Amino acid sequence: MKKIEAIIRPEKLDDVRKALNKIGYSGLMISEVEGHGKQKGIVQQWRGEKYRIELIPKIKIEMVVKDSEVENIIRVIIESARTGEIGDGKIFISEIADAIRIRTGERGENAI
């Protein structure tokens, strides 16, 4: 089992969710997060004054999936979240040792 964490632009959330639903994957967790990558924030202008926003709002999508589903899910996230501009986000993949469904006590891939 793998955990996929994707940090994406907030305006791309609906596109990513629709694309994941289309391939039959709807189990996910969504959090609003803030941060910055290499660009260290952005400079904006309002009423002639420039100001710097160091922590940019993003959406974090988390899902635990079977090993066989990982590449397909990654491909769908990239295709639906990419704009080609700086700040499109990142995807992180990590190993999951076990999963337990509290209601039934099922373990492993049967629990996800």
C-alpha cells in the first residue's frame, strides 16, 4: 500500500476530483494548507502598492491506495492539476505498513 500526498493549486481541486472519480477512485482526504516552494512566495500589487505573500494557499489531497493503482492515480493528478506555471505543486509517495478499518477490524488492502 502507498500513501499519495498531492499539493495542488486550490482552483484545480474540482478538476482533480472529477478526474479521479472518472477512473473510479473517490476515496480521499482534502486539507487547506499554506506554504511556498523555491519561489519563496509571490509579489502582488494593490492600489499601486506592492506587497509580498510568503505563504501561498494550496490544497493537500491525501489517499492510501493499492500498489497497483499508484501510477494511474499519479498520471491523472498530473494531467488534471498541471498549468505549466511555477506553483503547480508536488506529489509525495510513501509506504504504508498497515491499514485497519475500525468498523470491521479488516486489515491491509481490504481496509482501504
